[in-house]
Amino acid sequence: MELLVDDRQCKYKVEKQLIQLLKKAALACLVYENRDPDYEISLSLVDDNEIKELNRIYRDEDCPTDVLSFPLIDGNQIMDIIDVEEKLLGDIVISVERAVLQAKEYNHSFEREMVFLFVHSMFHLMGYDHDTEESAKDMRGREEAILVSLNLTGER
């Protein structure tokens, strides 16, 4: 599993330990889903201005958001990709600025919020969504299982 990180924001320092934790979270998500761990994931760390622009372009929402997911393959295709040399799962964009604010709002650590947003997005990349009450409950259960496995419990 390879996590390619592009830190394009300059408001907050993102420590190497957090990047290592995100890599561990990515692998945990893939293993949890019984997926081949040999995927490449792109992670862009941005500020609210950049994510607002991306949100406007790709979702027609003219406001900042915390995380965006851009799957490169359909969730149903994941199991079929076996002999491809580079397995590209997708792109994740996180507003570090928004993660800092939400960590304070939810009264937990910045690291926990970043991992939660990343894990949330990983499940989107693997084809999950939260557009119904049932699918939201299913996705939240998966997210919580990963956070527990990483010893990052706490209410969100």
C-alpha cells in the first residue's frame, strides 16, 4: 500500500507521525474489507479556500467541506483488479483547516479527526456511501471498527 501525500496548505504543520498513522489506517481499511493491500492512494492536504473551490467544481456546492473523495474505480471493480501493476484506488482531499476546527468542536484530538476523515474517505473510495439511514449506519460501523483498531476511540 502506498500513500502519496501532497501537503498544499501552510497554516498547520502536519507531523510525519500523523502521515504514518494515516498509512496504517489505509492498510487497516483495506484489510478490514478483505481487499488486496497493494493499492496506491493519493492524499492532498489543503486549506478551506482550496477545498471550497474543489467542492464548487465537483459537487456544485459553494462552501468549504472537510473531506472529498474521488474514487478511480467503481467499488464493484475492486475485487476484479488483480493483474494490474499499479492499483490506483483514488484521491482523498482533506481540509486541514476544517479538521482543526472540527477536532475542537467534537472535543477530541486533531490526529483523531484527521484519521476519521481519512477513514471515512477510504470507505467512499471502496464504494460505500451514507445516502440512506441504513447505509450511513453501516458506514459508521466500519469507520468505528477501524478507529477502535487504531486506539482512536471517542465520540464524533
